[in-house]
Amino acid sequence: MLYIHIPFCDSKCNYCNFNSYTNLHHLQNRYIDALLHQLDFEIDRFQIEQFQSIYIGGGTPSTLSIKNIEKLFSQLTRYITPETEITIEANPNSANRDWLSAIYQLGINRISLGVQSFNDRKLKFLGRNHSKNQAIRAVENSHSVGFKNINIDLIYNTSIDNLELIQTDIDTLFSLPISHTSLYSLTIEEGTPFANMKRVQREDIELTKYIIQRVDKKFPQYEISNFGTPSKHNLGYWQGKNYIGIGSGAVGFLKNRRFYPNRDVAKYIANPLDIEIEKLTESDLKLEKLFLGFRSIVGVAKEILNHCEIEKADILVENGKLRFENGRYFNIDYLLADEVALFVSDVIECR
């Protein structure tokens, strides 16, 4: 698995705390060179022969020129097979038909569009710089140039959401030729414009349940925020697989170590191998398996649990909160995933 972080954006959304910038586009060429330098280093460290999946995120990868994407793929091609899932994120306003056609011809076979809503008032509220019509056109153009695996991101639990708005968003979602959707509850992060504004969030558990239940009927839920044809890359994270993370603000993981390249773009370009390393304990790794497994269809293997944890997991099975099948515990309600993981883990002692 490979994650590539592109930190460039045309605009900064009101809710965004990702490592992304609107004033650094002049560094794109040098940034790609730094990415390729780090890629060589990481492929050697991880002993990669081929990638199961590649995910190009950001930021806004659709701000990259085709020339720079071609340069990136000139080095990636030898590690790609016909089975490799290759995803790129894009914004509706910057993913024009020519750009979409060019990346499809390069071999990118999955696209994730940051739509967030099909309501123009809500888009303005979120700080998005595209319209409902641009979003629909981006999906249709993606499909017409050849993409069969298309994801749409949507955000809910904003203060202007109501049942009618949500129903219209879902109706529009269902009318489009997509295979996957990611639904995210609005989170207020420090350092974002929303953090300094009042009444931007509306937590409505009944509306949340309605959204999940309705979308699940057409696109089966396989993780707390993801619905539809499962992404190899998404599932790889939940399964605890190793993954390379290249770029300023990316994260990598190998066995019991996590790698953090420099978040400062200029410093990253100057030295892309200045990478902070975090060593994880067995307890850390086990807790991650619990949290990730109970958030998704991956589940948690009974064999990794101690006697105390098995006892607590069995209590949840008896109470209809977990399902036990083929040696694994599966969560029934992803909205309770964190609570289930904490209850089963050693964080809460046995009676």
C-alpha cells in the first residue's frame, strides 16, 4: 500500500485541518522531485515489489499538472500490476474533462470527488468553491472518460442540515453513476475557521441513523464512514497492513513503527528523508486492532484477546452488540465502535 500526500489547494475549506496550503503552488515541481526521492528510499525500506493499492490524497491532487502526475507515474509504473487499485482525490471545480481523461489514460482507475453536498447554500457554508452543477458534471465526466469506480464524499451534521436537505443530497447521490460514497460527520478542529464560529455543528443522532440506514440499502456499509464497493486501500488500513506514506504530512506504518515526514513543505523539499519515527508497543498495536476492527467489517480475531477481553466480548455477544463468527467478533453498530473497543480492551478491567 502507498499513500501520496499532495499539500496544494485552490482554497481552504472552513472545516479543513489537513496539511494543505493555497500559496505554495510555485513549489509543485520541486515537491514532486522530493516525493520521488523519498519513494525510492521507502521502497527499499519496505522491500516493495508491487503495490496492492496506491492512494493520492491531499490537499487537492487535481491541482497538479498532468506533467507532474506523469513524472510521478514514470517511477511508479514498475510497481503497478493490472490488479493495483489506484485512487486519486479531486475537487469538482479543478477536475475538468481533459484532466480526467489524461489521468485515466495513465492508469488511475478510481477517483474520489470531494463533493460534500449538492446544496449550493451548504457548499458556501462549508467554504467549498464549486456548485451543485459542477459536482454533478464532475461525476458524469469521470464516468464518461472511463472511470467505473467513483467515490463521492458527503458531509452531514452541519447546523443547516435538515431532513429535506439530506434527502435531496441522498436522492442526487443515488441518481449518479458511482460505486462508493464516504459520509463524514462534521468535526470541528482547532485552527480552522469553524473553530472560531458559533452554531456550525448540529449533532442529530436520529438524522445520522436515517442517513446511514438509507444509504446502506443501496451502498452496503463496510466501515463507519464508507459504503459501497470496498476500497482495497481503505480495507488495508482497517486490516492493519503495512503502508508507505510519502509527502509532507503523510504517515507510514511498518510492523511496529510509524513514520512521519516533515509537515513543513519547504523543509520537506529540502530534505524528504527527515522522517520522525514512532515505535509502537504491543499494547498500542493491539488497541489499534480493536478500534479499527470494530469500526469495520474486518472485525477482531478472538486469538488476539486475553481471557478478560474474551469474557467482555462474549457479554456483548449475549447482549446483541457483537456477532461472533469464524473466530472473529464483529460489531453490529459502527456508531458504537469506540465504546465497544474501550469496553473490550484492558482499559476497562474485568469484573
